Amino acid sequence: MAHTKVSITRKWYGKVPLDKTGTPVSRNLWPRRRKYSWEVRWYGSEGKRYSKSFKDRKEADEYTKNLQKRVDRG
């Protein structure tokens, strides 16, 4: 594997959330109201970027730890 860092980020999906009047809420409220999944990202040895999505943060953390061990070994 080329890079030494495996990262976890949120991946937003779904429509922009609306308030009670039907207007879109501001972006600073999206983390509370918009649907998301956890995405693990890493680069392969050929420089291609890979990713895998998880519903729970715990699942993503476990996968990241295992993948990070493989990256550290080479």
C-alpha cells in the first residue's frame, strides 16, 4: 500500500433536510438532521483511492484498525 494513513469520514446522502415551513435548513444543522454513513478511505499501491462504507462508526473503526495494521506491515 502506498500511503500510511487510513481515514474515516462521514458520507452524506439523501436530500437536504427541510424545516417545518418547507425551506432547506442551513448547512451547520446538516450533521444533526441529514442522513450519513461512515466511509473508510485509503490508497492502494498503484495510487488508486479505495473506500468502503459502514452504517456504524464502531464497524468503521474496527475495519480501519485492521487495514492500518496491513498498511504498517507493508
